[in-house]
Amino acid sequence: MNRNFFILVLGLGILVLGLAFLIFTKTMQTPSCQPGELPEKFIHQHEVSDFDKEVFEKRREVILENLDADIIVMSAGAGVDFRYFTGFDERRGIAVFIPGDEKPFRLFVTPWEVYTVMWTGEVYGTEGALEKFGADAAHPIGDFDEMLPELLHGKERIFVHGNDNRIRNEVDRILQATGQQAGIHDIQPVLEEHRVIKDEWEIAQLRQAVDVTVKAHQYVLRTVEPGQAEYEVQAEIEYIFRRNGLTPGFSSIVGSGPNSCLLHHTRNDRTMKDGDLLLMDIGAASLGGYSADVTRTIPVNGTFSPEQREIYELVLKASDAAMEKMQPGYHMLDCNHKAMEIMVEGLHQMGLIPDTTSWWQKRFYIQHRVNHYIGLETHDAGDYGFDTDKRDEHILTPEIRGREILPGMVMTLEPGLYFMENLLDGIHEMFGHLATEEELNAFVEEVRPVYEKYEGIGVRIEDDILITENGYENLSAGAPRTIREIEAAMKR
Ligand code: GLY
Ligand code: MN
Ligand code: MN
């Protein structure tokens, strides 16, 4: 009896110990995120191709309709226009297009060779040029120089690309050597204008890029905290890009505290403090090479201070009002002027711009225009209908409106206000040519007590806007944008 009782106690003891061990080891594991695990909501759900043969065939057809070209010769040296024309994304490649020829579209590519592939990675080769990219003929790139005179023979209207010096020189040399009479034309402006209006495939590319970028912003709202370095936030952002199979379209700007005032801060090496703002200007690039460009500014500790809130509300108000001007019927700079009007009025109310008729007093706070095209380049190619080199003259001149806004354009909207520390001390350097010493000193004396309250605050809110037939769609609306949305998303 005693022996049975002893065995029972021993058995129960072992059971209790076993259970205790099991519970102990379970509680020591992090419950939610195993390595490699990422909640569904941070994964892009739609399938997006890196290339579509029909899209590119149709594109070339439309471009050629108005060109009256006998031949187009263009290499990867032309930059992204080459990819726009062919879809081909290797570092080396040459396209020759001869309308009406029995083989109109030829690609010259790096051939598949064992040592090339072993050392530099897989290439499409001539087979890929035919099958994937729809070329009618494909040749090793080494054959190009020998074949070019024959291809050019008898052609009168020859198109090359302005950035493509080697091809242009080679065509020149052949024409001179053979005495062939021909006109050489530049295809660059044609392609750049074409790129302004995005087709459906391009819009799908941009949607993917923006969606993944939005997910990165959402992810940071869950993870960021004082004591982290800016590069840790950058790593979280680019982790989301990579986990979705994408790459950064440009160097991520992650600026906290005073760095939020530096427009292109990319060192990202500062340790963030409680009370800092954090400005993240980031963009993933889609598989087809289209880059998003979305900025959010958030409080590192989850709550905006009263001064941060004031500036943020003003920039947001400018953004909301300006967005309404991004529709067919308006012009390119109308949104800019609307944003400026609101920000200038707000700064005036705050005592920061005593005289709103003074150009330089306004310009002191206004650092950049609020929109640019996005696409294969972050600042995408295309005409704006005004001289973009004369930015300073247009930024505060409402009469200059730029070209009409059209459906299919995709642009950023990115108003920002930046209170860089000691900027007032630089005012003589900035505007000494426009105002007297006395005027500048009087301005500094009047605004300094107010300005100092906001020093170190930089706010930019940047969205990616698709112009539709009757309005617009904010592609990046999913990244929390209002103070309420941001603070709610940061509550842990
Ligand atoms: N990331 C550069 C820009 O916002 O234009
Ligand atoms: Mn940006
Ligand atoms: Mn931008």
C-alpha cells in the first residue's frame, strides 16, 4: 500500500514538474513574432509583373505613330528612357527599331557565356531578348558595330537619344565615312513627354511601390521609440521594402530632431530623443522600376508637442487645400500657390512673417515647390510648362501656373516648413542682396522670440497623387496623415 502511495506521489510530482517546465519554456518565448514572421497587413497582396510584352509593343507603336522615323538607334547609355522604350533593364543593351522592316525590333545584348554569368550573374541573353522582350531579332552586343552601317543604309530620318553619346558618335562617323545624306534627330524629348502620362500598367507599378512604402510607414509607427538611431528606423523601413521583394527607389531620408529640417539628410546616424519629431522621406521602387516618394513626420514618443502640433496642422491644412487643385482643369502650379497662400497666412498669424508683401520674408520660410512627377525616376522626366531652373521666381508668383493637369499624370504633393536652428543668423547671407541691413535686423529682432519656440521642428507631408478623369486619387492615403491618426497608430 505504502509503496503504491509512494509511486502515485512520485508520478504526480513528475507530472507537476513537467507541466511547470512546459509553462516556463512557453513563457520564455516571444509570443507573436518568430524570425521571418511578418503580419499579413505588411505584405503587398497583389501580383504585379516586372514586364509586359504587349504593353511595351503598344507603347512603341504609339510613340512611332507621330515620329516619322526611318530608324531609331538607342542604347542603355540613354538612361531610363531605354528601359521605357524596351523594358530591358540590363546595364548593357542596344535597340534598333526600323518601322516597316521585316524585323522591325532588334536587340543587341550581352550573350549568355559561362564566365560572364559565373562572374556577373544571370543575363537574359539573345534567347531572353526574343522570348521575354519580344525582339524580332537578337544579336550579341559585340556584333553591333559591324552591323550598324548596313542597318543605317538608305535611312533618311535617324533618331538617337540626347544622352547616348557613343551611339550618336558612331552614327555620325558612319554617315561621314559613307557620305550618306541623313538627318539626325533626338528622341529624348519625345520619350520624356510620353512618360508624363502613365498607362494602366505603369499605374499598377506605382500602386505597388506606393502601397509597400505606405506599409513601411505603418510599420514604423508600431516600432519607433526614443533611444533608437535613425539608421535603425531606416533598417525597419527597408526591411519592409525587401520583404515585399522591392528595393529603395532613392536613399531613404530619416531625419530626427534638428535633422528633420535638412531637406536631403541621408546620414541617418543620430540617436533619437524623447520629444523629437522624425521626418521619413522614403520610396520603394516597383519590380518594373517605378519609384514611390512618400514623406511622413511623426513624434518619436507618440505625442506631438503643442509647437509641433501647430506647425503640423498648418502644413496639413496646406496639403489638404492644395490637393483639391490637383485635378483636370487646374494647372501644374495651382496646388503650389494654394499651399503657399495657406502657409504664408498661417506664419503671418503666428507673427513669423510681419509683412506678407515682402518676397524675401516669405521666401525665408518657403524652401521648395510642392510637386513633381514620379515614375521611372523619383523626379520624373517631363515638361512642367514653366522654367524649372527658375524655381525661385515661380514659387511665390501665382500668375505663373505651368501646364494643364491631365488624367494619367502622377505627382507628389509635398508642402513643408522647416525651422532650422540658427537660420535667422544666416539671413544676411540669404537676402543681403534684396534688403538693407536695417530691414533684415528689424525682421530678426521682431520674429526671433517666436522663431525660437519652433527651432528644430521640420515637417513635410508628401503624398503621391494620381490624376483621374474627374479628380484625383491619393495613392498614399493609407499612411496615417492627421495628428489623430498618427497618435492613435502609435498607442501601444
Ligand atoms: N525625396 C525627394 C523629394 O521628395 O523630392
Ligand atoms: Mn520625397
Ligand atoms: Mn518628392
